[in-house]
Amino acid sequence: MKKNEEIKDIAMELQLKEKTIADILDRLSWKDQEIGRLTDELRNSKTIIASLSKDIERLRETDLLEHLSVKDQEIGKLSDDLHTATTTIESLKNNIEKLQKIDLLERLSVKDQEIGKLTDELHTTQSTITNLKTDIGKLCEIDVQMEEKKEEVSDKIEEGISADPLRATSKASLEIIENKKLE
């Protein structure tokens, strides 16, 4: 009965772990979507930077320094955005890897503990079974000895009754009392 409860507890723990894993997978999916969005932004930023660089070249050729300054500022801002997006993507990738490793290690640790408990229970049960088998063997020997003594007493009673009924009865009673004392 205790084992069934432990198995039910383990099953509930497994369900809880499965829910936790599902939650982590949902978070990982969201992080993957975020990485995809940031990658798209990064690609767009690179395209805009390339376009602005071309615009700067054209402005240099036409010698419009005022437009050049504005475009340089835009390029600087986009470069900063690009750097921030790259850093964020790397950070998200690292966080995802850490979460995956931690979850796997936790699941492995729980399984190792469960295996250890079950192994201990198995050894205890095997030891108990061995002890019970030994006890059963001893009880069988005692039972055989008791049957033999009963037959001896029964034979003596019959011999005594046929020889001297009064004396045989008291002698048999004494033997029964002595046998009970031996037990």
C-alpha cells in the first residue's frame, strides 16, 4: 500500500516536472521568436546603414555638408541600435542555453534520487524475504518435532493405559507437562 502511494507521489512529481518542462519550452519558444524579431531588425538596420552610407557618398560628391552631418548622426544611432540588438540576441541565446542545461540537470537529479530510493527499498525487501524464508524453515522444523513428540506421547499413553490405566494416565500427564516446559 505504501509503495502505491509512493508511486502515485512520483507520478504526481513527474506530472509537475512535465508541466514545468512545458512552461520552459513555451518560454524558449517565445525567446526564439524574440531572437527572430531582433534578427529581422538587425538585418533592416544593416540595410538602412548601407543605404545611409550610399547617401553619404552622394552627399560628399555634391558637397552638402549639412546633410552629411545629419546622416552621420543617423548612422551613429543605427550603429548603436545594431550593437544593442546584437548584444541582446547573444544574451538571449546564452539565457536559453542556461535554462536548458539547468532543467536537464534538475530532471536528472530527481531521477537519480528516485532510483536510489527504489534501490534501497528493493534491498530492504529482499532482506525481509530472506529473513522470512529462514523463519518459515525454522517453524517447519519445530512443527515436525512437535508432531513427533505428540506421536511419542500418544504411544506412551496407549502403552501405559494397557499396562496400568491409573499409573499410565499420571505418567502421560507428567510427560505432557515436561514437553510443555521444553517448548
